[in-house]
Amino acid sequence: EIRSRLVNRQAELVLDMSDYLDGEENLKKYEDAITQASKLAEKDGLWAVPSGVSELAATTPNEISEPANAASVRWDLYKELGYPEIGTLEDLLPVLKDMQELAKKEEPDKDIYAFSLFSDWDGDLMHNGAALSALYGYDPQGFTLLNINTGETQSIIDADSFYVRGLKFLFDANQMGLVDPESTTQNFDTVSAKYTNGQLVYSMWPWLGTGYYNTQEHMDAGKGFQSAVIGDASYLCWGLSPDGQMGTGIMVGSQTEDPQRMMDFVDWLYSPEGVRAGGSDTSTVSGPEGLTWEVKDGQPQFTELGKKVFIEKDSNAAVPEEWGGGSYMDGVSAINYGAIGNKDVDSETGIPYNYAMWDSYKEMTETALSKDWSEHFNTQESPIDYFQQLGKICVIPGTAWATPEYTTEISAVKEQCKQTIIDYSWRMVFAEDEDEFNSLLGEMQEISNGLGYEDVLKVDQENAAKRFEMFQEARAD
């Protein structure tokens, strides 16, 4: 993160950019963001250029099509059931059970489940259990859950917290045979392969199911994952960042032989040409104008190469000799750096840098699956825009928040507590019955409190309150 890397300025390893910004017109547009990021150095000067700087409001969802969090289901099976209404999180379980049975009938040789869990993302909590709270507008802040809309905080180990509700939901799912029994021994890579193999009918995050199962072949056949509506839910999304994202940024080394030339290069990365050329092979940045796209009748359109690269996903697509030849993938930027926000547009042309926002892309990628989703909800909007119209999107405003460091004593207590919480959380999901679930919950609470859990919780609640204040300020802008 920028904060941790800026400690290097204490060893005089990072350059103060203050004397090198004159004439850098692209960086000048983001000077406020550079100033905010540089404050993390706790020393006068300009030390870092943050990534993901947006000229759009902090309350604008970062996602293009699907929310970051939503009830993503195998839509073809959901359709076969007659699109049953889902009023609450718990109402989802019988629907998933019926979907599982349909899938087993279609592919009896496969082990099919709704949930396949993994532990390699566990941090302060059991990640898969905490993820369910994002369907209702909660975001973990250490040992608290922060309601992004109201500022309410919950202690995660309280019996009525949404974290415990998530664990109970997964316990109930396991009792119904909906949880993959290999969940306790596998990692994310194993789970993603199961999505590819069609062994799962629910996705914790829309990008997971769509990314690994929604191949062109599946979607043309009307199969694939799409987001459904939970009646009382509020799907959590991340907002764009006018001050940039504090997790990643660019700094210049103090021993650079030609600092001005380096600053010129950084400035180019933030230019329209640099933004379009700086994306990775997995981003949806459009690439150079004239190579992968061109403007026709005032609208961006893919060239033949652009269609091969971005629509057909042809990894061997060749670049014309006048552009240097070779394969397009060999020429993709190895920096893999998102200088500006995901939804920002070229201010001179009004054309989004992200080709997934173009009408031409939407028209070319419409499938039987997406068409059925649109017809069911009677909308031409993308899922995230449609859910926002329904009032079912909760946006975390993009702010320059950086979590304060714990004291050494609090860090030590937290480490002991989180090990207990994660261990007991997994045991609760796979408990034999409800009595054991409740017994394990009581043990988790008793042990955690005995270790000093309340001391850590107090710090986390204070940090959550400060973070919410920043959200309110961003909403008022």
C-alpha cells in the first residue's frame, strides 16, 4: 500500500515530485489526489500519485454491469423453476435446493452444490461467512460490521450480528446438502475450477460465476449466472475515488538518473493515450485508437482486430505490420496499471475508456441469457443500474480512508482472537445440529472475550465511526 511504501521516504528512497510537476498537464488535473496520497508520508512534499483517480462522484458505483455483491444464481435453472420470488436471505435456500435437484437431473454424474467454500481469503473473519453481510449493506471493519448507509456497527460475535446470521445461513445450507463437503480442505483455485465444470448453482460474487461458467457456448444456450433480486437486500458496491485508491500508486525513486523524464512518463500514463494503452489483458480498457477501435458516426466501434481481441478473446490475434506486428497479447502493457477510474471518460471526446460501456459492445455481446434476464425484469438497463433504480444498491463512497495501525498490544490480542473466531466459525458451519451450533457460538464468545476481544472491538468501532464520517462528507460533496 502507499502508506507502507512511503515509509521509504524516511530512508530518502522516494523522490519529492514537487519540483517536477510544472508542465505535466495530465498530472496537474489530479493534483488534489496527489496531495491527499502524499499526506500519508507525514512529511511536506508530493511523494505519490495514486491509482484509480476519478473525475466522477465518490458515490458513483465502480462496477459497469453487475454489482460487486449480489445473489448470483444459475439463471437457466432459476428460469426453469418459474423465477420464484426471494424475500429474504433465508428464502434463498429452498430455491437453491430446487435448483440443485434440477441440475443433478440434467447432469447426474456430477457432484453439484450451491456453495463451495474456501479458507485462503480468511483474515479477521471467516471470509465466506462475512461476505453474505454485503448483500445487506454491511462491510467488515476489523471485528465490527459497519452499515454503510446508517453508520450502525455490530460486534461480529454477537448472537444477533449479521456475521453470525451468515454462519447460521451456511449451517442451514449444509444441513440441506447444499454445501460442498470438500469446503474445509480446498482453496480458491479449486473452487473456481468447480464453477468452470458446472458443479455450482450459486455464486458468492457475480464476477465469480460469470467469469468461470459464462462461456459464449453456455450463454448462447441460455445457461449461465445472472443476479437475482432478494426483496429486502441492499447490495454493497464500491464507489469511484476522486482522491484515488490508496492501495496502489506510483512513486519515483530518489536515485533516478533523469527524474524529469520519469515524471514525463508518469504524466503520459495519465493521458488519454496512456490510459487506453496501459490496461492489462484482463481489463476492459479499449487499447489504442486506430488499432482496436475507431470512431464512426460519432460512436466508438471495434476494428476487426478489436473484435478478435475483446469479443472473440483470440489470444493469437495479430497486430498489423504498420503497428509493429506480432500478437496483440505480446504488446499488452506489462505495467497493468489503472491510472483513472473504471467509468471515467475522455473529457475531449466524451468516449469512455472502458469499452464495456460502449453501446457497440453491449449489442455485440447480447446473448440468450442476458436477453432473458432483461425480458424477465422488463428493463434494458444493466443489472447494477436496474438494481439502483429499485433502491437495492448501497455504495461505499470512494474516499482516501486508510485504516490506522493498531498498537502492538492490540495487534497481539487481535491475532489471538481472530484465530479463535475463524476456527469456531468453520466448526459452526459444519456443526452436527443446531444445539452444537449454539454451543460453539457460546464457546467462541467466551474465549474471545477472555482474550481481550472488547479492547480490539472498541478500537474498531472508533475507526468505523471515523470512516463513516468520511462517507458522509463524500455524500455531501
